[in-house]
Amino acid sequence: MAYGLLVYDMVERFLLHYFGMSAHTYTRGSWTTPEATHPDRDIGSTDYVAAGVHTAPTYLKWMHVFEEPDSRTVWLGKAVPREWLTPGAAPVVVRSSPTRYGRVGFTLRAAATAAGGYTVFANVSLPGSYVGARGPPGGLRLRLRA
């Protein structure tokens, strides 16, 4: 579901799904997930499911680095929440995230301006494989959801 939401650029719905799932599916502090969760959180759940522990980290990766399947475009920051790009917020830092064209990284940092607005600074690190015909056929895009 989440993958399709990002393919069709439904970022707000993706974020709602991601944060809702993170808050209601996983055990607090351990990121483990039961096979099923009872609506009454005081009632025990069924056994642990190994596949579930990969969902939140995968969604987090897609939030930051997403590869479109048809156009082969690599997106950086496609679904980063707007609140993470405000002055005073911690920088968004991605290091060595894997793509089919090599590992990428970036840092996004917001700073207030004298005029009362703010500026977002981006620093992107790309491997040599992104040069010329070896890079993503759809190109590389950086989205700043400010």
C-alpha cells in the first residue's frame, strides 16, 4: 500500500499510513511487531512476525530515497515531512543509502532568514556511477517539502 501511495505521489496519505502504522502496530521502543494486534491494547497479541520488523525501516528509506519503477527516477526527500524542514529542527541526514545505481547521501537543513522566512540548504553526495549514461535513466530529483 505505502509503495503505491509514493508511486502515485500521494505523500500526505503515505505519511499518515507510516506514522499511524508506527504508532499502532509496533511495540514501544523495540520496533517488533506481533502477527496481529487486538484493538484493546490490554489484551495480549499473537506471536511475533519476522517480516513486520522490516516494514518501518523500509518505509523510512522510501521516505528519504525512492526509486520510481517506471521512469527509473531516483527521488531524494520525496516524502520527508514538512515539519522536519523548519528552522530549529534537526538536520535530515541520509548516509550511504542504497539505490540500483550506487549509494547516495544528503543533508537537508533549514535556517531562518532576516526577512522572517527561511532557507533550506541541501548537500547531496553521489557516487561516480551517477555520471553520464550509467546514472538513473529518469534522472535524480530532490524534493524540498517546505
